[in-house]
Amino acid sequence: MFRALVVDKDTPPTLREVDDDFLPEADVTIAVEYSSVNFKDGLALSENGGGVVRTFPLVPGIDLVGTVEHSEDPAFAIGDRVILNGDGIGEKYFGGLAERARVRSGALVSLPDGLTAERAAAIGTAGFTAMIAVLALERNGVMPGSGEILVTGAAGGVGSVAIALLAGRGYTVVASTGRAEAEGAYLRSLGADTVIDRSEFSSTGKPLQKQRWAGAIDSVGSTTLANVLAQTNYGGTVVACGLAQGADLPATVMPFILRSVTLAGANSVEAPAALRKQAWAALANELDGELLDSMTTTIGLSDVIATGAQILAGSVRGRTVVDVRR
């Protein structure tokens, strides 16, 4: 028997004792050590799965880190330490908010040398997404010295890790948050040069505005993203990776056809194996462990439901790791 957080239709999420028969069929079984709580997990834990959960019942949790207990894939052996982000877990497949998981091997990544399991969970989907976004900026020619890089939703998980990664690579970072006064010192400690209030982007603006940003990483969407696009420099790139404000985009084509702005996406769920390995290797090499620790809170499995509601309310800073064994 082991503990699992379970979401079912028309009932509140519950922490249950279950056995192996509860797990779905898949080729790798993992003793989970750590998961995390993300915005998507908060949605999954809300009424009827918050539009995220595609099948019931479901174990939520879009991240997991643990040890292989059984494998039908020769690429992974019993005792291997592995990471899994996205790939549909916590949405259509059972996720990491349980003491055991059975998953497909295709998206598994070996835990990089020198990276602890807890820090890997702290990085999680948020940090993985942030690194994919940074790599997308570089692929599109936005380099240190190009100009200021805006990070929206800066105090959240993606934003916090993105700031640390960008600053570590030598970019000049401007952090946008709705908690500028409360979180200013925290964001500067991560490497932000300037902290501004999100209200600058929350109202509908002109299709083209004063050019300000060489690039941006946006986890907010909607009107915020439209304004960021309208303020991006000629030839700049904006990477969209979230929709905290909304899934709509009330913009025009003018930034694209008059300023050659690129709108790129960062999809952590369906990222191919080669990109997963590249991103995790870079995260292990570049992200300062102590800085990561400073943005991380660790909770137990019984604390997840309350934390999910706090994330949806926008009151959680940085990363929240779940030690599923406590």
C-alpha cells in the first residue's frame, strides 16, 4: 500500500491509501521521492479538475523525481535515478503526487550528475520551461548585450528560474510582477536589474508602442502578452509559456510585419527527448544550487491541496517541492 493524491469527478481531491492495482499499465515503475506544485497542478486540484484533467480518477502532479523499481525499457535499469516533466502526466496520465508511479519511458531523463533529487524537483516543469524559453531566445538571435529582457509573472516558478538563468548568462533582466513592492528584493536577489509593476501591461494598449525589449519570456498571456509584443524591439523575440491572465491574445499583426517580431512558444509537455536532455544538462550546469534553494519551499503530500489553492490565488513565491514520503 502507498499514499496517492487522487482527483475524481464531482468530488474533492483526497489523499488515499492505494495499492499497485490502482496504477495504470506502463513500462517503468518508479518509487517517487519528490514532486512539485505548479499552476497547472493547482487547476487540477480545483473543481472537476479545473479543465486540465482529461480522465478520472487521476493522480495529479506534472513533475516527479525518483528511483526506477521496474523497467521494460533497456535504457533504464532498476536503481536508476530519473526525472519526468510533462508528457501528459498529471493531465491524462497518473502523475507524481504519490509515493509510486507507473509511466512511459519515452520522456524520462536520467538525473544529471551533481544534481540532487530535491533540487531537480525544485527545478521541475517550471525550470525546465524557463530553460526551453531561454534556449528559444538564443536560437532567434537574442543574446546578452542585445538589450533588456522582460520576464512577466516574475515571482512565479517559471519567472523566478528564468530570471536566474538569464542573469547567469549575462542578460539584463527586467522583472514584471503584481507584487513589486513585496517581492522586489527577492527578484533582485535572483538577478533582476529592475522590477516593475504588472499594471503597466494589464490594460489594452496601442498595436505598436515605444520599443523597449530585445526579448521577453511571458507566462501571463492575454493583454499582457499583447502589450509586450507591441513594445518589443525590431527583430526581437517573445517566448510565450503561460496563460495566468488568460488564453486570449488581443493583438494585431503589426508587431510582426512592421517590426519583424517573433512570437515563439515553449512547450514542456511535448518536448522531444533531445531537447529534454539538452535543457536538463544546461540546468544542472548553470543554475546556482543555493540560489535555487532560496526560491524553494518544501512541503509534505498532505499539504498539497491547500498549496494548490494558494498558487491559483497568486500568493505563492518561487518553487514548491513536495516530499511525497512525508
